[in-house]
Amino acid sequence: MVESRHLTEGVRSVVRKWAPPPALCGFLLLLVLVFAVSYAVGGSVGPVAPGMHGTRTSPGDRDGGGAGGMGDMDGMDGMGATEEEGGGR
């Protein structure tokens, strides 16, 4: 009986040494719970703007279809013109 008690205490000390702290486990559990709830709420609510689409580029983009391009924004002609386009100093 004494040997089993020593063995159990040895196993407990190894588990305590290598196990993550309970606060970390609780934080990770809370994080997973928050993400699960937000995913469920987002799925039930649906898209915020039904007409909104991804950032796909169309073949007619003037600026080469870069993610930071201005596309076809009205009233922005001439802004950021290069020297080749007549915007030199």
C-alpha cells in the first residue's frame, strides 16, 4: 500500500510539472467558446450587406486590379497622376 501511494504521488508530480496551468486552460476554453458563439450568431444573422461581394477583380479594371486601387471612383481623375500622364511638377 505504501508503494502504490508513492507511485501515485510520483505520477501526480510529473503531471503537475508538464501540465499547463489551469488559468491557461480556462482562457483557451473561454476563447473557443467565444469564437463558437460568434460563429453561430454570424451564421444565424446572415450576411450584413447582401449586395457586398469579395475582392475579385474584373477584366475591365483601369488600375490593374490591385487590392489598393481606386477602381472607378467618380471625381478622382487626375489624383496621383504620374509624370508620363501629365502630372509632373
